[in-house]
Amino acid sequence: MKTPEIIILADTIHSLDGEKRYTAMGIAAGVITHLGSRSDAAGWTGTHTRIIDHGEATITPGLVDAHIHPIFGQSVARGVFLGDAKDLDDAKEIFARHAATIPDDRPVLGYGLNMTIFGSDEPHGGLLDQAAPGRLSYVTCFDAHSALASQPMLQAAGITGTEKFDDASSIVVDPAGNPTGYIREFSAMTLLESALPPQTLEDKVEGVVQLLRSMASCGLTGGEMLDLADPDSLEILRLVEERGDLPIKLRVAPWIMASDPAEQVQHLITLQGQRGRRWQVRGIKLMIDGTIDNGTAWLYAPDSEGESTSSLYLEPQRYIQNLNTFSQAGITTTTHAIGDQGIGFVIKAISSLPRNGVAHRIEHLEELTDEDFSALQASGATVSMQPTHCTHFVRADGSDPWSRRLGKHRASFAFRLRDVQDAGMVLALGSDWPIAPYDPRLILADAQTRRRTEVPGSDTTQPRHKLSAREALEGYTVNVHASTGVDAGRLVLGAPADLTVFAADPLELTPEQLCTVEVVGTYLDGEPVNSSDPMLTASNTAD
């Protein structure tokens, strides 16, 4: 056995290889070479072996978020955060205060607006006109599939309400045909965003570095970046690595939109395999529908507003063609599917593919019938879900737009994490940042409670779908990798030494304690990322 370059000690090291636990780990050339006890480690040392003792801390395989948008999200999460606004008046006050700090010749921006504050009314840009009269204002809603624009913003972008799109995007208009300021889906939103001052490349690079550092400080060692929406994305990653290392590893899966031309399929295939030191392009993301909250999901029956009746694809057969092409090219895919008919359509499409060893994952899986659930089990598909999409945006009393549009019966078939887990399917977990916060501690906690755990007294939605602490942790480790056909996420000999270090054992803490447990640090390939932490740098060389 190779002599370790580094030996890491801790009272608990969860391997997630069955129930095996250790207290010592040896690392050489970035991979795990030894696993055992503290007394075993005394016999591993060489002349130049570094020893890092984390004392009572607990080490787990590195946490990986199965769904993030760290570059595209820079354009979404601009301005003031409105996600905690309690009602319309509160949102207006928050936005007005922010507008007062922005020069008159600059647009006023916001993000994260929860459409629940509109009650049973359709969202509209009048909120922004009232909060910041006469200003160019633009706010993305929490789902990032819709936005609000002030009337001056609509005029600046040349929006008339007569625009047509090659997908299900739309500019919402009133009975007289005038735009209300409610914008649905990406093609329509792009028209508005093209009128905003562009971010500089340097702004994007700095923003990504700061974001990924923050993600690492919360315990993440990796993330699955499910887009290349920003055309500068790969250049940004290259520029970051010219200046240093990425704070987390990234698997990049470019998305293909329903409105993209056929040649985009081949272009995305050619991107596969491009890589840097800590990022690689591997996989494709597709989207069959939008979101329930804004009426662009694909349901078997219309929602309470008569909406969510079709795919984002004007010709859904094109989705099947794209999926088949990627599968034949040996490329793993992830498909955004939220409404029951959209999910059912994707399940049938995946079921029809040859079993060629290529993993195909369904993302979100928000509202699923029992019949389609049975088909899902037989399809060979893997699943990725976001626990906080339920706990942050769905209310137990059904007053939120998601529940109201579906009605009580259909809402009862939603966010079925427990059912997916019990059926033995691969279940990966993540945040979908900037849709929801990326701190994995909060998401692991909410997966166990089915409520917003860090908020005392928050209500619980469908508590039968709670996961155990171990199941949730596997959703951030073993299952993230397995969902795209990779055997990883365990601490075993030969595995990359990607580690998350907690001050206490996340499998023993209550969910409430888990929300605030200290992340001592993270390692990538055996190298500490948060090197300023004294516990990570306090090491000694063996004699």
C-alpha cells in the first residue's frame, strides 16, 4: 500500500459503504489509500506524512447538490431578494426601499418573489409600478420560469403583447390586449432581459467565485450545473481556473430548450467531454414543461385557472427525438418534468429507450399519479427532487398558488419522496439554486421534517413523505452520482478524497440542530478548501 501523504483523523468517519465507520483515513495523490482506526493510522505514516486531527468532528463523503445554476443564476439573483415578503404591501415596501438606493437611470431589479402574495389574483407588474413609479423595474419570480415587469420596462423592451414564440412562452395581456407585466417562460423573459444592462464578464467571474466559495463553506464539495444558458459559461469556468481552483467540483449538463433548432442537438453533443481541473461537461438537460405555479406545467386535466394544458414543446414528438439522439450518443440526460402528464410522457419516452447502460433522470417529479408511478418504477429512470420546493413554497392549508391550481386531490399526489425511496429507486437531492437556498444542511433537515425546519412553528406538508437522516444524506452523496450512472459517493479505497467535515454527527443530530451545525471544512481530492479554518490547517508532520 502506498504511504499516505495525508492522514485525517476524526471521531466518526461515515463511509456510507454499508454501515462501516472509521476514525482514520489515509490519502495519497488525491485518493483514499487507507481506512481504519486511530491506532491503525500509527502504522501508516511516512517521513513526510501530514496528520490532520479533527477531534470530535464527523466526516462524510462530500456533499453534492444535484441541481444548481451557479452561472445562469447570477442573472436571476440580481437586486433585492423578495422571497420573504409576507404580502403585497410588504413586497412593495421592500422593493420601494431598494429602488430608493438605485440611481434613476438604472433599472430596479429583484428576485425570488413568491406568487402566493397575490392570493387568488393573477400576478402582475402593477406591484412594481406602485412601489417604484416611473422606473424601469424587473423581478424574477421564485420559480425562475416567470417574471414581473413595470410598464416602463415593457416599453423599453418594445413589448406590445402581440409577441409569438416557438414554445409555450407568453406575454400575459388584459382583456383589452395590453401587457399586464406578467411574463411566463424563458423565451418571453429573454425579450425583457435583453433590455437590461448586461453583466460584464469580470462581474460574472467574480460572482461565480464568491458563490461557489459560499457553497463550499456550507459543506458542498460538488454540484450539478444543469444549463449553459449564459453563452459565456465555459469561458467563465476557464477564467476562474486561470486564477485558482474552483471551490467545488461541477458536472455541467447543458440544457436544450423546446425552442432550440435541430442543429443545437449536435452542438451540445460536441461539447461533451470538455473539462477543466474541477469541472466537466457530461450530460444534457431537457424540459418537457414549465411550472404549476405559473400555469405552464403539463397536466392531464386543466388547473383551476384552465391552464397547464400543454408541453413547452409545441410538438412534443421533438422531445422524444432529442432524447433518443442523446441516448444513442451515450449521453446521460436529466428531464425537467413537473405536471402529471408531462411526467407520464417522459416516463413513456424513457421506457421506450434501449437499455444501453445510459442513465436517464427525471427532475422535480412534483405531481405524479399512481398509475404513472408504477410505470416509473419499471422504466429504469432515476429521480432528482428538491425537498425545499415543497417546504418553502407549498402551504399546508392549500392557500399557495401551487396547491390552489391543482386542488386538494391532485396536490395529495405531490413531492412523493417517501414513495420513491420505498420503491427502491435512485433518489438524488438538491436545491435548484437560485430557486431555493443552496445550504445543504437546511435541505437535509427539511427532507426529514417536511417543513421549513429553521422557522419555528412552520407547518408540515404531507409528513408521510419524510426521509430518514441516512436516506437524506445518501441523496446528497451516493445517489447523486448513481442518478447519472456513476458509482461514487462512498468513502472506500481508491475513491477521490472529497469530504465534508461537520462539528457533530449529522446522522445523530435533530433536524433543528442540523440546520446550524458548524461545517468545519471540506476537502477536494484530499486538499482542504477552507484552508483558513484553523482546524483544517492545524496539522503536523510525522517524525
